[in-house]
Amino acid sequence: MAQGIPSELLMNNTLISDLAEVAKDAALLHGVLLRIKESPNSSEVVTYAPFTLFPTPVPKALFLQAMAVQTHYNTLMDKISQDPDFLQEALASTISVDEFTARLYRIHQQVLKKGRSQSIVLGLNRSDYMLDQKEDGPTSLKQIEINTFAASFGGLSSRMPDVHRHILKVAGQLKARQCITDNDPAVGLAKAVAKAWELYGSKRAVVMFLVEEKQRNILDQRYIENELWKRNIVTIRKSFEDVSKSGELDDNKRLFVDCQEVAVVYFRNGYMPQNYKSEQDWETRLMMEFSMAVKCPDISTHLAGTKKVQQVLAQPGVVERFFPNQPQVVEQIRATFAGLYTLDMGAEGDKSVAMALATPDRFVLKPQREGGGNNIYGQEICEVLNKVKNSAERTAYILMDKIQPVPTQNYLLRREMPLKVSTCLSELGCFGAYVRQGKDMVMNDCVGHLLRTKNSEHLDGGVAAGVAVLDSPLLF
């Protein structure tokens, strides 16, 4: 591994075996924990969340670039959420063929028709990047996507620096140890939630985590909950079904669940079609959107994070629409864009289809889905596009240049998996947190980072999807 971890260390099987045991125990000691698949709703038995044995080298300049642009991405997502004309125009082709996005958009329209009940907006997002190494140029930072909904691992990633520092100390890599930066997104994310709760103005009100039925990753969320409890803010955890049974709006549109007033709804569930198991779940989402509670994200911010919006932003003049007379900000944002191409019906979309069919290995085909494991690669792109190339169904996807990251060698530690060196690819995420009240942005910060690494044989998928593992950047 370049820049800090000697290759001879990677090949020292005896030392690696000892370090792996030290590393697993360090993860347990520091609370880098997941519930096990066999009992996802019980903390009686837990395991370490999967992670890399060693931190992965990341150029410091590119790391700082990603952190610096995050506040601009926060502002961009917020401005898009306030521009219904842009959302309508950007999503018009998608909602005609993608029923899930269409349902979300209909909720957005209903909220606009009634008028937004709440002037406080809370955004917790994560912009994800890979380092693109073209054959004839320098390594550059390229955005994969921005997550405006349930951006995870702010809690567990807060503990990874200490885990990797300990491993490097035991391995005798004291110089490399100094290249791991502090990281505590849980504190920053909780600070934004607390600010929204404070602005809501009722000390009796609670923060409600709207959660999935299976909660393997609950401990990641507990870090944020505990930060709120430190501020004497009560948190509760409820499912769609819970809110459906005991949730109601009073005459002032205040949301009550189990007779507790809810100041903030923090959505950790509701970003995939399968999260809505019945029409009642959709009605429950609509009720929460109509309420006075601060939603994170609210429906318009949810839509702002779609893949189609990402593709439209890459078109000439679109980012400029949101940052008039701010060419430096526009330049910072655009510098992170990979090539993005429309598949809308018409000459431009036809050109994109032909390009993808001719050289599928150059591209990624992305549907309007979150949660990892949804993207389409290689010959499968041809199979999908050949079926839909002459119909509007193709507009349910966008086409993106495939990033060419620099591979590294590392060991991926995962429960009950053999210990072996792997060729790995990494993805850097930056956590953003903002709070707006009316027209005033009262908080806008980059609050931390997340590095995830996976075996290069896996094309897609995150930690929660069971493919990637947690990591730390080794800055050089």
C-alpha cells in the first residue's frame, strides 16, 4: 500500500493474523458495532461492523476539497428544494415512468397546494465521491451522488480514527498514525437536529426517529440519539405502522405520536419503494409532511436528492441558476461533477443510448433508487437499454461516466470471513448539516466524513448492503 503502510507489512502473515485479532477487539471496545443478521432487532448479541485492517491513503488536497465544497452542496440542495418550478421541470420525464418518484412528487404537490406548515428546514446529507485516475491526467475528485435522506454511518465513523490509530501503533507505524484526522460527524449532525428542535419552540416536544422494522444498524443511530439526550432532548423511535396507529395532527397541525408532541421527524426509513408496505404508509408520510414538525428531509429536499436532479445539474447554466454572480462557488461545485447524460426522449437521449451501447464499460446506468446495490454495469447496461431504448421507460435512468479509482491493497475484516489481502476501491463521503428558518440560514456546516472501502470485484453496494466496509483516510 502506497504512502504510509509498507508492502512488506501487508505480506507478513503472522503479524497480520495477530493484528486482525487486535483490530476486532479494538472495534468492539470503541463501539463500532452492528446487530447480527440472525437477530436484527436484538442487542443481546452484536458483532463488530465490517472495517478495513489498515486506513486507506487519500490525497490531503482532495480530501480538503471535498470538505470545503460541502457547505455549497448544502446550500444547493436547499435552494433546489425551494424551487418547485425547477423540480417540476427536472423530474417531468422521470415521474412519467417511475411510479415511486411519481408518488413522492404527488406528495410534494399536495404540500405546495396546502402551503408548507413549517418554516424551519433541517438538512442532514452526505455527498459521496471517488478519486478518478485517468490515464493521462492527475487524480481528481468526482461526485458519485448526494444523499439527502437517511445518510448513515455518522455514528460509527466517529469511532474509526481511534480504532485505526491503535492498529497502527501496535503495527509500529507511528508516522502513519499521525496522518489520521479526527472525525466526529455524530456530534455535528446532532447539533443541527438540536438547533431545529430549539427553533420549534417546545421543550416538551420530542425528536422522532422514523425507523425500519429491521434495525441492524441501530447503534450507528444511537450515537446521534445520545448526543441529543446530552442536551436533554427526548428521542423516540417509531415505525410507519406505529405512527399510523397512534399519530394525529391537532388543529394547529402539531404532530402527536403516542400523545407526545413531535418537534422533529428524522427519517431513517422511507427512501425505497419497499419501505411503503401499504397505502396507509403513504398516508402516514403525507400526514407527517402536512404537520408542523420539522422533517429531515422534507419532501422537496427528498426530491432534490434524486439521481435525475443530479444529472440535470450537470447541464450548462443549471448550477449558475442557483448561484447567480458567484462564479467561484459554481466552479467549486462543477469541479466535482463526473460526466452525466440524459436518457430523455429526443436526439440528446438517443445519443446517450448509442454511446452507452457502443462502450458500456465506460458508464454506469443509475435508476432513481437509494440504499446501494441498484446500479447497472457492463453488458447488463446493453441488456437493459436494448429493452427500453425506444420507449419512455429509459427516462427512469440516468447515465454516468464510470469512475476509474486507484486500487489499493488491504484486508477487509468481516464476521466469519477468511482473512486475505484484497484489491480494494474506496469512496469518500462528506456529511453536511444545515438549518434554515424562513429565509435565514442559521447553520451550514461540514460536520465530518465517511470512508468506505470494498473489494474491487464488487461493482456496487454500501456497508448496509453488505459489500463495503468502514475505513479511515490516511492523508498524505
